[in-house]
Amino acid sequence: MKTAEILNKEKLTREDLLYLMNTEDPKDLNLIYEKAYEIKEKEVGKKVFYRGLIEFSNNCIKDCNYCGIRRSSGNVERFFMDKKDILESARWIYENNYGSLVLQSGERQDEEFILFVEDVIKEIKELSGGKLGITLSLGEQNRETYKRWFDAGAHRYLLRVETSNKELYKKMHPQDGKHNFENRIICLKELRNIGFQVGTGVMIGLPGQSTEDLVEDLLFYEKLDVDMIGMGPYIISDETPMGEEYRDKVMSKEKRVSLGLKMIALSRIYLKDINIAATTALQGLDPLGREKGLKAGANVLMPITTKDEYRAKYQLYNDKPCIDDTADQCKGCLAGRVKSVGDEIAYGEWGDSPHFFKRK
Ligand code: 5AD
């Protein structure tokens, strides 16, 4: 009863969000998902936008305690795709009418890398006659770098804050001066000022993370006025400090999936007209995770289009799905999944977040 009452409100309070975040009754959960889907239909439609994901390098200067490709992991075969291979993936994305792509890699801040990315952006624009939208997910950079990449033709940027709880952020990252919560916020603000559509997100079900923290994450999204959200459950990555410490202590898969879906639904209900991705990590814990994400209000999918020989090397966490598939197989598989939900794939569109165009 109380759930239905809250869902009827125009604007939810922190207390309302916390009540819903703590709800576990299946009937109430269904009400939340239904409401989120209704708002999705109204605000962004039943269209699902694809972003072909090119994970072009696992070299990283960061050492995040949860991540499989952290700098000090000795067990990773490092790779850096050359321009030809990246452009080949971009061409595949263009020819398959995905509309836009995401360039993602481990973080690097040297001039060689910055220039490489700048060139790749320009060449992707050229090969698609300006038609492919380009999102970047390349970590923390300075304003000048962001501006160079924006001027080269990228127009969206994803930078997860990982958690809006500063203390938790500290525990998840080495205190070596390179992993700084405040700097991430500065980056998100710079990106916005430059004119990027800005996306952020968190991991869900982190050791030491409470449902209060997750509600604060939602309020953080609102405060930063973000256009896009990409978030997913935390998944153990072996041979990382957190993987070793929490292997047997992390909350159950079911619980993490359920919280992940609730975060998607409550983001949709609370923030309404933003883009929300149903991420691969959701599917990593539940074979139907991405479909459930769409049902809970997500409207973006990021099919992996990284070339086959590199996929298995971009392992942020254990048992990452889709690493044995080709881009063609992913395309067919996802099309079936989208249809099963009753959504429709919006081929060939950039699918910008409507929220961005209402920016004051
Ligand atoms: N579990 C889930 N997500 C992870 N990421 C990194 N490591 C993990 C993990 N063990 C996510 C982070 C990062 C994104 C690229 O991948 O949120 O921002």
C-alpha cells in the first residue's frame, strides 16, 4: 500500500527512495518496475539505443582495488589495438547501423595516447561521414584533453564515480595520490562545461555499501544533473585486493541483481528523461539481467564489438559474459533479447538523452 502511495507522488523524497530501496516484497517490486517502465515509455519511448563498445586497450595507470585490469595485476596480458583494428570495428558498427559507439580503455594520460585518441575520433567521423556518434570512456583527464577530444568530434563521456560515498571510495582505491574522489567530480563538471553529454554511475552491492549509500548515489546523479547513467553490480575479480578479501563475503548474486534492477528503476522514476544503460555486468550475474534491466527502465545497450582476439583480455571481473562471441553473434542475440521485452531497437540513431537538451 505504502509503495503504491509513494509511486504516485510527483517528486520522491530521500525517505521515499530509501523505503523503496529497502523493499523486498515481490508484489511491491513489480509495482516499482511497472512504474519505471511506464515513465520510460512516456519520457524516452520504448526504443533501445545501441552503442557498439570498443574496448581498445587494457593498459591502465590506475590501481583500483576491485578491477581486473588494475596496473599492478601481473596476470593480465596487456594489449593496445592499433588504429586499423579500431577503425575496422568502427566500420562494422557503422555498417550494422548501430548509430553510435563507445571508445573505452584503461586510463592513460600521456600525450601519445591523447593524440592517438584524437586521431581515431577524427577518422571515425570521417569514415562515417559524420554519422556515427562517439562516446568516450577513458577516465580522468585534464580540461585541455577533454576539450581536444570534444573538438575532434566526440560528444558524450562516461566517467563513473563508482560510489558517491567518499569514505567507501577511499577504501576501494589505493591512497597513492592518484585515486581521488574530488578529482572525479571536477572531471564530471569540466566535461559538462565543455559541452559533453555526461554520464556517470556506481557499482552496486559493494562490500560496506548500504542502501542509504545507494539513495545518496541517486541524489548525487540529480545534483550533478547528469544526462546518462551506466551502473551495474559489483562482481568479484580474482587476484585483486577486494576480490581476495571479499570472495566469500560479498552479498548473494540474487541480491546484487535485485539491487541493481532497483537502482535502474529508481533512477528512471526519480530522474525521468535520462539515458540508462542495462550493463553487461548485470548479465554477468543473471543470464536474463539485461532484459530485466530494460523492463526496469533502462533504454540503452552497449553490445561488445571489440575484435574477437582481444575480448577475453578485457576482463574487469570474473566470468564476464559475451567474451567468446563475435560482434555478429552479439547482434543477433541482443535483438532477440530486446524483442522479448517488447521494446524496439532504434537502429541508426544517436539516441541522445532528452535531458541534455533541456539543460539550463
Ligand atoms: N565489478 C563490476 N564492475 C567493475 N568495474 C571494474 N571492476 C569491476 C568489478 N569487479 C567497472 C567500474 C568501471 C567500469 C569500466 O567497470 O565501474 O568504471
